[in-house]
Amino acid sequence: MKVHSFSLSFEIKKETMIDVTPIIKKEIDKIGAIEGVCNLFAKGSTSALTTIEFEDGLIEDFFDSMEILAPSSKPYKHHLKWNDDNGRSHIRASTIGNSLSIPILDGKLCLGTWQQIVLINFDTRDRRRELVGVVLYK
């Protein structure tokens, strides 16, 4: 079993998501992994990592759902403690989570036809986000 690790950095607008699937696929292709697992971790307490069909309507639906889960208008206690405005960002990020584990078979990530890996910046300001990956493979 071999190990390959990598770190990627992205500038992401506030409260948005980006499709990182092509970049992760390049990492897998670069090392020639045939079989294994790709472990991904998004650093930061207001960032998240998940899979979704990366399509405008669904992206809008996703953020509408997050507004129901953790509304922007709620007076979060976090705001009082830190004198900021991103309490909802922390709640949303912790609900989605910040790691994924994706099998690799026949040299490809095991993703569905309409399934993409997305990195989400839930913060109320633009942020540089770091995505760390470790691939165990043969």
C-alpha cells in the first residue's frame, strides 16, 4: 500500500461552494492509483465538504435549506462572545461536516454520474480555504 498526500488552496467567495472534483481526479491520475481510498479534509470551522449534483438550481436549494437550518437573522450567542456575525456559518459547517472518504476502483473515484465533490465556504466573508488529501492506494 502506498500513501500520497496533498494540500490545495482555494479562494472562495462568502457563503458559496465550488466544485473541486476535477482537481481531485487529477491528483488520483497523477499518482496512477488503481485501487484504494481518497480521504479529504477541509480545514476551518466555517468550511465544509460534501458531494452534490453541482447544478445551479440545486445549489440554490442547498443554501435555502441552510437558511432554514441556521437562519441568518437569528441572534447567535457566538456573535456576543466574539463580536462577529458568523454563528450560522459554524452551525451550517458542523452540520455538513468537513471530511469525505471516497473509494478508488479501476483508477477512478467512485462517484455517481451526477455526483461532484464540493468545498463550501459558509463564512460571511470571502476566505482562502485549504483542502488536505491523503490517498492510500495500490
